[in-house]
Amino acid sequence: MSTRVLTPRGTSPVGQTIKVGLGVLAVSDEKGKGLTALGLGSCIGVAAYDPVARVAGMVHVMLPDSAIATVPGPAGKYADTAIPALVEAMRRAGAEPTRLVVKIAGGAQMFASGGGNLNIGARNAIAVRAALTRAGLRVKAADTGGTFGRTLEMWVDDGRVTVRAVGREPAAL
């Protein structure tokens, strides 16, 4: 299968790392590759891995609900469409959804005035978790909230996931 990146603008692999940009969904079974979602502020990065099939998937979720869309966006843009699209893309690549190990990061409150209903980060985290539950999946590990951005990385070889943030040591998730 190699790598499949689903994006409206054609994100391409750079070296051994596949950049998973805003609203982008990527699935890979290529040894030596990594999937990386950079700049997760209020966005949520969802990393899923099938340890038997060794299929990795990642999506960079921007917003909680596609009902707010006035025009259709990429499936990875909204939590309610991103999770089913990720599970289906991974299934087509040979993964078994019941074996998926899921880890998430992001969902920060990036602006001081982002409290209450405007806190997109918290709303994204809630919506992603709800969509995962609807898909029959559980979050094994999470690094969400706070007031700082993150980068989420996953390695296809073994499903290792790392979260990096400015001023913090990289952490295994």
C-alpha cells in the first residue's frame, strides 16, 4: 500500500516524514516513515496504529463539527467526519479497526479571550473523543489542553508516538 495522503491541496512526503497538515488525513505502512502533525494549537492530532498489520494513520482535526460548514471541506477538517474517514482509510490499507491503538494531542486554548463557548481547543477534544467513541475506539493516551502548541509524531515501524512542545522535553505518548 505504501503511503496515502488524503488532502485537497496535495501534501507530499518530505524525506522520511509525512507532514499531516490542517484537515489532512494520511495512512502509511511504509517502514522507516513517520507521520507528523505540526503546530497543533486548538487543533487535535489523532494518531492510530494497528500493531498487527503495522498500518499507521493520522489526521489533523481543525474544528469540532461539520454542521457549521457552509461549503464542504476535506474529511479531516471536522471531528465528526475525520474519525470515520481515518478508520475507513486504515481499514482499506489492511488495518483491523478493533485493533487500533489511538493517541491524541492538541486542543490548547491559544488565546486569552478563548474561554467559554469560544474555547475551540476544548470543544475539539470533546468532539474527537465523542467521534472515537461512536467508532467503537478508546483513547489510550492523550496530551490535550493547556495554553501551548504541540507537534505529534508517529513512527510506522512500531506505532511509537511522541509529543513535542516548545519549552518541554519530548514525551512518549
